[in-house]
Amino acid sequence: MLRLPPFDFRAPRRLAEAAAILAGEGDGARVVAGGTDLWPNMKRRHQHATTVVSLMGIPELAAVDDGGGELRLGATATLAQVAASDAVRRRYPALACAVRSISSPPLRNMGTLGGNLCLDTRCTYYNQTEPWRRAIDFCMKEAGTVCWVAPSSPRCWAHAASDAAPMLCALGARVLLRAHDGERVVPLEELYRDDGIDYLNKRREEILCAVLLPAEAAVEHCAGSFWKLRRRGAIDFAVVSAAAAAWFDAGGAVERLRLVLGAVASRPLRVVAAEELLAGRRLDEEAVAEAARLARKAATPMDNTDFQAQWRGLMVERYAAAALRQAAGLEPGIRPPHHPL
Amino acid sequence: MKLVGTPFRRVDGRAKVTGQTRFADDLTPPRTCFVRLVRSTLPHARIRAIDLEPARRMPGVLAVLTGDDLPIPFGILPVSEDEHALARGKVRYVGEPVVAVAALTEEQADEATRAVRVDYEPLATIASAEEAIATPEPRIHDYGAGGNVHKRVSLEFGDLEAGFAEADVILEDDCFFDGNTHLPIEQHAALAVPEDEGRVTLYSSTQTPHYVHRALAKVLQLPPARIRVVACPNGGGFGGKSDVFGHEIVVARLALELGRPVKITLTREEVFYCHRGRHPVRMHLKTGFRKDGSITAQHLKTLLDGGAYGSYGVASTFYTGALQTVTYNLPRYRFDGLRAFTNKPPCGPKRGHGTPQPRFAFEVHLDKAAHALGLDPAALRLRHLAPAEAVTANWLKLGTVGLGRCIEAVVEGSGWRRRYGKLPYGRGLGLACGAYLCGAGLPIYWNHMPQSGVQILLDRGGGVAVYCGQTEIGQGSDSVLAAIVAEVLGIGLEDVRLCVADTGLTPVDLGSYSSRVTLMAGNAALQAAERARAILAEAAGERLGRDPQSLVFAGGRVFDAAEPEHGLTFAQAVIEAETRNGTLATTGSYVPPRAPGRYKGAGVGPSPTYSYSAAVLEVEVDPATGLYEVLHVWIAHDVGRSINPTLVLGQVEGSVYMGLGEAMMEEQAFRRLPRRLSPALVHKMPSVLEYKSPTFRDMPEITTYLIEDPDPRGPLGAKEVGQGPLLPIPPALANAIFDAVGARIDQVPIHPHMILRALAAQAKGEEPRCGPRAFPAVDFGPTLRVPTPEEGGDGRALGEDRGGTMSRPASGRPAVRHG
């Protein structure tokens, strides 16, 4: 089997201790939670660490707190726990749906919400073993100079792979980041950068501690929906996903709406043009179709994951439309994917 | 029969589900050391130099080998012994083994491989069969049929032009079947253990221990008697473990050198590089039909992308043409085939070996013919079935033909007559058939010895030990062997002990390939068991004062048929026989009947008999996305007789699963980087996450019908089931998609964008189709013309000497004739 390289493993019991280790160890230190992303990446030697700090021994990071207002989801709550959580299922069913669609049950039992939000960007030129990457002389994202997806491009086109992120961005979630020298709360959306290499606006020593879901995004105020396209419903990453959250006024027109795409950019991609188009309008067929076209225009599906890239572009339109239709209570217009919605 | 035909529990079932089965990777004797391989990072290059010194100095390293340490070539077919255990002088694909490092731990071996530096001089690469025929230089190999062509075949059976002249309609089709790999759950592993007196035992996950034995003797230059090869139970094979692999030779050599056990377990990525999977094949099919759907003549052209080495490729090439004739009346037939070398992992035999590709072409073609002629696709096929016991235009002798009953079963089960062509837009039914070998008629190296042998030892306690070289790869062959012996001797499965797949202890069986084991090892077991029963009956008859002919063996007793209470226990019968005859052992062996074809190339295709399958598949297509879901598969398989219907069902369902994978998503795909920037040509996704194979959530409901019409050539009437049921699935999917939305997808796998492309063409008033347009210009070499049986031929080609395939060509290498 592929073997892990040697490294120091630390398992602090307290958050302050974890923050101190990260501050002290420098660039070689990394955080691990469920390990479903980091361990395979380290085995393939495209992520490296001299010290790995596990967060799983810190009880406060795993808690789910529902005071009825803002919902606080601990970063090391497993994806299975989040999907099964009463508060999530009752108040944010679209999030439960998105989280249930992540990978497979064994990986949801290990993988955490925070880990999913910090998931490394993916690319079929990158998620390969070291000998394979040597055969292409590596790539810009790690040890090389060229982005093989677009060789004349000055940037890396690895794509965002989280399913929780687009949905949480649509719902207006914020995240709590903490380091040895303080903490901050930022909108989740601002955590991401459209760059396949530096994809997080986060200092290395900052620990993502919790996700905060606003009360206004709960189901009684907000219609959420999540549509995910992938080859196999049992396990695969998204090749296109669309998350919508809509707030309607008393007359049934859109008061506010967020539409966020997954897997078609290096970050969860908000389709601002579509949001602006829909503000104040009724979500009828015509409005949906127009907005979906704008979604397709905003997306840049590349040939770095499963399925033909051009076809994925069309699917952005179809899946964005389905997410908007569902938020509006209309028929989705495409055959539902295999996973439960 | 008491046992045969009942759904008994497989003999290795409890061990498998409780984790007791010991696969090759489960074996780690004391002092085992571990090997990792350095593999080529270039697709085609000369090796200028290899610097091993840094690796030798790494912690725990015991030995380092290169190709020069194992200079003798090998290959599964005597006509293409073109492989070295480790590359010599040149590498031909990314992933080819170049250096082996043995160390005390796997981690140390792994780290040491990173210290090996290989200096390469890149050569121009060839990425496809089309490119290979257009690019004779640089040559990937310095043998073959010129340039980068490995093999050319051109055979014409009967007067083709006369046949086309008789046709009312002539259809021509171009299509493509992409390559895919076996994806066994178990990754290949091998352990070599040095024994006394310079001997070595290799435990390996191989389907062909006998051929591995021969190759080890050749490459290691050791007398075969000093080498023992044990095939551990395979965690799936599907043809991917039928070749001899360099890593097996490497660990045997290192065990002898180091005097300690040496083991290797491949990573999943390395299994993708071992490959030997389905050849990507371009096809052109031209068929003449009369108005009633009968075929007047057919011309098939195939172009195979063979990858970097020979493997079974010469046989694969013939197989892309050989079995077109066994399903429907096909009076005149021409087959042109060409296999090219490319800089990719070698292709070889995968479930259905060379036949699913042309079967896809043929069955889609027939669906189109039915539409063109205004006939029902099922009726067209039923009307023109190949008759049982016939000799085909290409001189294959058929056995029983259950195809008609197969078609009837799935037509009935699926409500075909009521629903085909009448479902709402987006939903459709597709029908297709197939046929497969029940064992290749000839061994892969020329000999007249049995292809399977069984020895039975009778213990005076009533136990029966069965020795046979056959290999359990998950298909249930151990259970078949035990059940046949238990049935004949009237004892329980618990009284039978098996010793299998061990070249040091068991009679030769050629291996688990070409769907040969039930028929061949089964017949050998039957013969050995019947001989044992005769000895026991003689002794028991004498003791009981009864005619041995009147004795029945059942329920662990030997008794008079007329007076069941008058008898002996089985153990008493053994004691009586051993007292009279001494130690009791019998043997049985099997040699297939000689096929009637005598022309050069007639060795590929013959089989003692053929299995048949038919399937109807129901699909729902979303015209907005091109995404589709297979809702139901009805499949019928002519198995002759089920030895164990549960295992037969398992094989049918497994074949449906694998066929769906190939039809829907699986691709052994490659990436070539822009050539001005990089020489790279790499496997696109050598991982189980990114190589898409269906999971059980993607599986439809399957309704299986077992068609039982015992074939006297099979043991107790049994035919094969391991491979044949895969064949109808890909064309049935394409045909169902046509019924659903009117789009013809003439290639597999069928991706949703292809359906949308065809629908877009339809919307523009163009042909609603997605697939290749024209077949490339290919020189298939001189055509061998063979008169058909109908034309009064004698099985030989015109102008061919009377020696036929029995003669050895001047080169001294035997002609090809194996499976």
C-alpha cells in the first residue's frame, strides 16, 4: 500500500494548546481532524508535514449548540453527526442534504465539517502519486511550474471540492477562526480565494473552530436547496453543484437570494449577476432560465475532473436551474440524481 | 442427482466471509523482506544510466535489481516473448518496472525507491492504434508485422462478394469500444520462499500457476522441478492475473539470492499499470441482409490498440473476429484484424477476451438492420439462429445452442412484445445476445497433453482428497470440483478435501481463463471420480455379493438399488477396496476434441462447446442532461446445466455488473501533454476513486433465467457462465437508449454528452448518432481464403499446405493456436 512519510503526531486536549503548537512549529505543522483528505494527500506526497496536530481530542470543537437562534456547529463534528443532527435536519434541511451527499458513509463517519470546508482543491493532474506527478514533471500547484489544465495560464485551476461550502455560503454562514494571538469571525464566503493553490484566506496557524448559521437562514424564513452532479451516488465528489437560498417577501417575490456553485471554480462561486437579476422578481420559469444562463456564464469548468468539461458547463445551467426551481417550489426540470434530496 | 443442481453453500464461503481465507498478501513468514519497484516515468525512452548507489545505502536495503540481472525474455504466448521482468535498455510505457529494491520493511523499500535515479533519453510516443499505423518509426518493438504493427490477420470464409450480391440491404457501421481494466478487489501480491537444495516456492495471486511455473524456469534458468508455484485464492481475476508478471520473477530471484522470503504487494496504481485489460477496438462492420433478416455475408474489420507488449494480444486479435459466427447463420464471413503497439500499459484478456467489442458492433448493427427491414429485433434473431451441432463458416463446431430459449425468456420476462417501441419518450428497451467459449480448444504452448488433470486419493476413514491444478479466483471452481466428486461418490462436501493450484503437488490444469475450468477440470474430476467409484463398486459388490452395476453411491453409503438397506458405508467400501487393491488413487484428465479447422489461425475460436446469453435492458434517459439510469436487466444464460445455481447466478450478475461498468463509465483513459512542452503520456486516473466503476447503488434490478439444456460435452452437462453473460450488456444498453430517445450511440462507454450530441444532431435534422465516422486505411496483409463447409471445403485455406496448424513454421516458433 501507499505509505505515510514519517512525521510527529500531536494530540492536544485543549484548543489553546493546539494553537500554541501551531504557532511554535512553523511551516511544517498542519492540522488534522478526520484525516480523510490529509492522510491520502500525504501518502501521495502532495501535502507535506513534519508535525501533524490532531484536533479530535479537543471536546469543545465537536459540539453542536442550538440555542434556537444562531446554530453553532463545532468544526470537528463529523459529517455524519451534522447530517443526523436534529437541529440541522429540522432548521437547515438543505444543509443536511448537502452533507449527506458527501462521499460515502464510512468517510462521513470520519470526515468533519471543518475538514470539508478546508478541503484541498482538487485536480486530476494533482491528486496522483508522486511517481505519476514526476511523469508530468509535476504541476504549478505542487513542485512544478505549469498548470497542465491550461498550460499558458499564470494561475492554478484546481477546483473547490466541498459540498458543505456552497450550501453554507448560500445560507450566509460565518466561521470562527482562532490562533494563539486571538480569534475572528468571518463570513464563510470570505474564507475562500479563487486560486487553486492559495485557496483559503486563513493564516496557517489559524484553526477553524466552528460554523455559525444565522437564524434568518432557518427553514421558516428561507428556502434552501442543493443539487449535486457526480458519476456515482455512493461516493464521488461533485463535478457540478448548485446551492440556493432564497428569502421571499410577502407577495412571493424574491427579497434576497444567494446562488452558489461548487466544483466549477477554485472556490465556491457566488453567481452575483443571477442574484441581482432575481432580486425583487418572482422565481418563475423565465427568471430561473435567465439566472441559470448567468450561472453557466460565471462558471469555468475545466478538464480536470470527471466528465467532459463542455458538458459540465451545460450542466451548470441545468443544476442551477434545478436548485432555483426547488427553492421556488417548482418541479426541478431534470431527473433527480441518485442521491436522496 | 443429490447435490449437483442444488444451491449448496460454496466450499470456501465460510472462510471467505469470516476472513480466514489466506490470500497471497496474507502470507508473511518469519524473516520476510519486502520489495518495491521503481517504475518508468516516461512513456517511451532509452535508459541511458541507472544510479543505484544512493538506494543501496538507504537504511534496511538488502538488494537492488535491474533488467540486466534478469536478461531472459518471457511472455505468455510463445509467439510474443517480448517482456523482461525489469525493463532492459528501453522503457515502453509509464509504469513499466525498471528497478526492484528489497529491504527489511516495506517503508524502507519505498523510501529507497525514491533514491534511485534513472537517466532516460525520451523517444517519440504513440498514443493510439491509428497513430501507430501512421507512424512506423520509431518502433516500439523490433519484432511484429512491421513498423508498430504487432499482428495482421485477414481471413475470408467463402465467396463474400457473391454473398453481398444476394443481399437486399447492405448495412455498414463504424464503432468504437474503449479500453477498460479488470479492477479486481485484490491487488496482485507474490511471496517467494527459498527451500532446501536451491529450490523456491512462489505463492502468487495468479490465475495461471502452470504458465508462471514455466516462465520462472525459463527466466531463472532453473529446472522446473526446483520451482513450485502455488496460486493463492485470488480476490478476483477477470483475466488480469493470467499473464506472468515481472514482479513474480523478481521476488523468486531475490528469495534465491537473499535466502529469505521475499514479498511484494502492488499498490492500486501499479495494478492499473499491470493492466492486460480490454483492448480499445475500432470496428467497421458490413453485412448483407435479405428482406427476412437473414445474413448473406459479413465483413468485419478491427483495429486494436495493444499497448506496449504482446501479452495475449495475438489471440485477442483473432478473438475480435472468431466468435461472430456462432450465434446466427452467417454463411460467408471475412475478418480483417490488426493489433498495434502503443506506449501504454499492455492490453490482454479481460472477461470475454476480445469478443465483447465485435459483439457490441454486431448486436447494435442487428438492431439497426431490424429497423431498416421493419422487423422486430427479437424476431429477426430468433428466425436466423445458428443450429446446434453445426460447423460454422469459419470451421467452429458448435454444441448445444440454447440461444433461442434465452431470447424467449428475456422477451417474455421484460414484456418485450407489449412494451418495445411503445414506451413513453425517454424510456426504452434494448435487446442483445452473445456467446462465449467453454474453454479454449488449444493450450497456449503446443503440446498433446491433457489440459486438465485430477487425482483422487481415498482414505480408509472415508475421506476423499482431490488434487487439481485449477485456480479459485472467486468464481467458485473449488465448489464445482468438490461437488462433482461428491456427487459421483455419493458423499457429502464435508468428506471432500481439496488441494488445488499447486504445481508441486497437483496435476496440471492450464488455469482459470477462457471459461475452461468447469468444463475441463470438471470432466477430469468426473473421470477420476468414476474410476474411483468403479474400484469401490467392484470391492463392495464382492463383499455384498451383488453385481457392482447394481450398486448405488448415495448418502455416504454404497448399497443395492433394489435393497437399499443392504449395503456398506462409504468408508467400509474404501476399506474393502484398499484391502483388495492396496492404496487407492485414481486420476482423470481432459483433452478437448479436435476442431475441424485446419487453416493458419484456426487455433483461436474452437471450444468443446459454446454458452449463449440474451439480455433485455430497460433504461430511462433524461433528454435535458443526457444522464440515464438502467432500471432493469433481464438476462438469460444457457449454462447447459448448473452445478450450483447460486454460483451460476452470482456469475451472471457479476457479468451484468461488469458489462454495465464498461457500457456506462469505465475507461482506461490516458493523457498526453502538449508535445512541445512534455513527452508525458500517462494513465489519466489510476485510482479506484477516479477510474469510475459502478457501485452497488448504481446497479439495477436483475432478473436472471438459467436455461438448462445439458450439453454432453460438459461435465454432467455443464457449460461456462463466467464470461458469456457480459457480452449482451453493452449493446443492449445502446439499443435501449435508441428505443428511449432515438439516438444511436455507436461507442462505449456511453457518456451523457454523447447522447446530447446525438439529440442535437437530431434537432438539426441530421443523423441522430454519436460515434466514429470512418475506418482508417489499414493494411491487413494477404488474405487467407478458406472455403466454408457449405462450399465443400476441408477446413484448409486455398493454397495452404496440408500440414495446416499442425506444422511448425520455418522460424521454429509454433504457430498461434491457443486461447
